[in-house]
Amino acid sequence: MKKKLSYQIGLVLAGCLLTGSVVAANQYIAKKPIVKNYMTIQPLYIQAVVMMKQGDMKGDMKGDMKSQSHDKHAHHHGKAREDSDIHLEVDVRTAKNSPYGFPEGSWMPYLMLHYRLAKKGSSWTSQGMLVPMAASDGPHYGDNVKLNGAGRYQLSVHFLPPDIPYHADKETRVEGWWKPFEEKWEFSYFGVGKKGGY
Ligand SMILES: [Cu+2]
């Protein structure tokens, strides 16, 4: 009886932990997705995640990332979850009537996204690449990111078009790629475990 009760309390506690800190809720950085070059673009963040690649050892990456010579690995998988505050994502999908040959609503692959973060009222900045990856909320460009505490941040993202061929003959041609461009957004971060933060 006693054992059963503590088991039930354990379950309730586990449930609280799950709903409190593990469930991913998107924090959208743009109030509305923007449409640029026939792409719908929405930056957002969730709690920092564990990322793996084919050939990685199964199991908890946490010990893995810390113990072995993982510096070169960390490069491939982005920042380790425990060294990060958020997982920054940019969702890029093909908009209506795209002349580039990608169907509406589909994830836009083969882009290169470089981000820069700056904390308002300070000299703190951080930058890196957002790399393509798969997740339950769909494929996206992203990486784990360490911020500089609660505050107001500016996010700049530089978009490079796909470096792949496109058909150019009269019968099957699509439009040549758009020129590189940059977009800026601002957002407030309230800190790990806070509403609007993680
Ligand atoms: Cu991701």
C-alpha cells in the first residue's frame, strides 16, 4: 500500500515536471510570418534540444557531449543542450505561386542561414549558422543558442539562396534564384523557466 502510494506520488511529480519544463511550446519571434521571395519565414524558439546525426551513439548525449573529445562533433550538431538557453529556429516554407519550382507549403531546403543576435542596451552579440534539421514540428533551420540573460534581443538573419542547379530551357524552366537578403526581428527573453523563456 505504502509502496503503491509513493509510486503514485512519483507519477504525479513526473507529470508536473513534464508539463512544467519538458513540453515544447513555440515562442514566435515574429508576430506574423513575413513573405519574401515567395517564401513564408517565421523565426521562433523552443527550449534547447538534443541533436543527433546518423552514426551517433544512441542514448543520452549529455554525458557523451561532455566527456569525450566532442569539440569537432559539437560543430556538426550545434551547441550542447546544457550549454544553451534556447533552440532558435527559422521556419521557411514555400508561399503561393512560387516561380522557383517548389510546391506551396513545403519546407524550403538548401538555404544557408547565418544569424546574429544582439542584446539591446549592451555590447553582447552572438552569431552562427542555422543548419537544416528534422524534428516533430517539421524540418527547419536551427541551432541551440546561449543568450545573455533576460532582456530585449535583436535577431538578424542573412539568407543565401540554394546552391543547386535549376532548369533553364524553354520547356521546363523555373526562375533563377533570388538575391541574398537579410531580415531583422526583435524579441524579449525572460530567462530559463520563465514564461516567454525556457
Ligand atoms: Cu532544430
